Amino acid sequence: MKHCHKKKSTITIKHYTNSSELPVEWNDFIPEGHFLQSKQLGITESANLPDLSYCYVQVFNNNEPVLAAGFQLLSLKSKHVNPAMIELVQQMLWRAFTIIAHPKLLVGGHLFRHDVTSVYCGAEIPVYDTYLYYKQAIDHVMDLSCASAVVIKDMPEKLAKYFQNYEPQYIMLRNDISMEMNIPAEWNDIHDYEKALKHKYAQRFRKIQQPFASLDIKELSSAEVEENKHELFALYQQVTDHQQVRIGLLSSDFLPVLKRHNEERLKVWTGYEHGNLLGFFSAWVHNGAFDMFYIGFDYEKNKELNLYFNILYFAIEQAILMKKNKLILGRTALDAKARLGCTPRYLSTFVYIKNRFVRQRVMQAQKNIDESEGAWESRHPFKNQQP
């Protein structure tokens, strides 16, 4: 534990590197059920995620706690960029950089979840003061960890405007989008979704679904997720093998640990053909939302059975059957999800990169992002959906 005193300031900062170190005053400050409670933080730690360490910060003003925040520190390795998807020279440069510089990425938030909040400030604290406390917490951990960059993932909306206006070196990612769909209350099953589609999209839906109907779909208990964790992890790896950049990788324990502690909230389904496991799908079930989580599938079988699109259709079906008013399909494959009827929700994620040359290049790339936007924005599959 470390105490950091700033001159001419009443602010004191304490940090911890393990949930077991957190004092009683930490849990007393955090509301019951909040992700920052030490028990919840310990669940993430127990999943043994590779290349990841943790830092928890509490900010005090006149010895009174005013803010708590959780951070993850990712040690970047050559494996985080897929060598099969970049040129040989780029492979060599990236590998050399990771060996020589040992770069670290600080993450404000949870690298592998977006359904949790990793910063808490007392309700009576003015928003501007909350921003100042959070910024001091970030700076403290940046100095402590010697991180090369920081990503503030899913910034609380009330703080985003302050980082935009007062922190010009922080880059707001303009293409950070969650694809989501509102589920009408009158829909009772997947046929109501089909009826709402325009003719060509309904035809496509029926064609894609035909081979999937022959699969055996099973929902797994926590014991079954544990029993099948290596097969599930292998299918997840098939997905990451087709990604150019992998900012962090899961462990085989990640899903079993979360499922064990969230038996009803975290759902996991598997799909079998003649007893052979072809894919899995997981989702968080909230009060009003069905939130897609991690998936994995056999890429060779995907060519034959359209496993990916059928997983997305399965998510729609489950959201309808569970009477949720919103389906959240997340950040990836924007065009595929727009074809289903999802619309974008723009997220507030900020990046700060210490190296000014790299930072300038990233800022320029963000300015040019509009020129590379995909055709997904023009997808309007529903009959009553206007362009």
C-alpha cells in the first residue's frame, strides 16, 4: 500500500494490487452489490487471465473517501497481434518492440466486460469534482505502473464531457459502437421478428436458419461449463485466431468462474451435430436486457451451417422469449448486426498514449474515420424502419 500526498492539496491516494488487501473502509464506501466490492473483484482475479494484473485506487479528501476505481494492467506481448494477418516486417517490428520496451496498457474498467462499472464516487460529490478525482486516480496509476498508454473503457457519460473539454491529449474513439436492438413488447417468438423484416431480409433469415434447425441446442449448468471448459476455450480460440489485434486473451477458467458465481444471470448454450460440439454462445440476462457475451464456433462448419449468423438469430429469439426490451450484441461485426436490425449506440471510450508521435498518428486516424465507415449504416431490414 502506498500513500501519495500532493503539495498544497488535501487529496490522499491509496492503492492496492489485490482484492484481499482491500480494507474495511473500501467496502464500507462502495454500495452493496457494486462491482467494486472486494468479493466481486476477487471473482475476476480468480479466473487467472493471462498477462493481466490489477490496481485498485481510493481517493480521499480531508481523510474522507470520495472516489474508488478499479484498473487492469495488460502486459502487451507479440501474441496480441495475429502474425498470420500482418506482413513479415510488421511482425518483426512488433515482436522487437514488445521484447525491448515491455509495453503495458492500463485499462480503466474491465477489459473483458462492459456490464460492470469500475469507478464509484459519492452521490453528493459534484460531477466536476468527480472528474478531478478520477483524473488524479488515473495519473497516480499511470506513474505507478509506467504504462505506455491508458484506455478508459466505457467512461461514465457524466464524465465524458469533461475529458473531451479539459483533456485534449485524451482521444475519444469515434468508432466505438455497441450494436443494439429494441424488442417490441408485442413480439412473442422468432416468427414475429421474421414478420417484421422486409422481404429480402426475411428470405435470407429463412435460408440461413434451415441447416441450423438440425443442431441439438443445450443450455449448460455451471458444473457442465466447468466440465466442458477446454472444448469451449478451443472454440473461443478459433474466433481469436481470425482477429488481427487481440487486446488481451481469456483463460479457460474465465467462463466457468463467472458462471459459478452467476448461475442465473449468465447463460451458456452449446450446439451439437451428431454429438460433436460445434459452437457455444453466452449472454448476461439483466432486468430489461439480453446482453451477448463471448462466443466460439468451428470455422470450417461455419461455412456450411452459417453458425455465426445463427448464433445472432438465436440471441434475438432468446431475448424475445425472455421478454427483454433490449438486445445488446456488442462492438464487433457491425455490418452483420446491422443486417439483423441492430442500430448503433455510441460509447464513450478514451485513450491516452504517452508517446506523442504515436498519439498524433492515432489522432489523425480518428479524424479520418468517417472516410472508412462501412456500408452497415445503410442497412434497414425492418419494414417500418426508415433510413
